[in-house]
Amino acid sequence: MGTRENKVETYLRDQVKLLGGDTRKWVSPGRDGVTDQLVFIGRRIILVEVKTSCGKLSVAQLREHVRLRVLGAPVVTVYGKKGVDEFVNDIFNHKLSEEYAQNNT
């Protein structure tokens, strides 16, 4: 079994802070499927769903990600610490474009 989801969230927060950013846990009562974290880096806000390396998105999460993307919000799903590393690397190398965020599930 892989790393628990809350450990991956902590790892995400720590890595984003190393880049000078910050995160906030997102809880939206009455709205199923919202992403786990809001990532603030530079002038960008990225909505990040955190999963374990073997995690899967629920139907409610998939539906909510589509709704948010239609509204123009960048939504990214990271899978485990490796996914966090790839996400942070993309931010560091300025590769996290709107197109990337929209196509990353």
C-alpha cells in the first residue's frame, strides 16, 4: 500500500512553500467533489486534487473538475509524492500552462 492521501497533501504543501507559494485546504459544504487544495504560486491559483499513487477520481470529482474547467479554473490531479514532484517541477520550470492544467486529470 502506498502513502496515505493526507501525507501526500502535507508533502504538496511543503514543496509548494519551498517555491515561495502557499496552499489552503478547500472544503465546500454541500458540494461534493471539490479539489483538496488551492495552490497559490506567483499570481496563479491552481486547484489540486490529491490522490495516493494508486488512487482514483470519483464520479463526483470528475464531474466537479469538468465544471471548474468550464469556468476557466486550472484543475490538476496529482498521484502520490511522484505526482507532486512532477507538478512542482512543472511550476518551477514554468511549464504549468492553462492547457496542461485543463488536460491533466
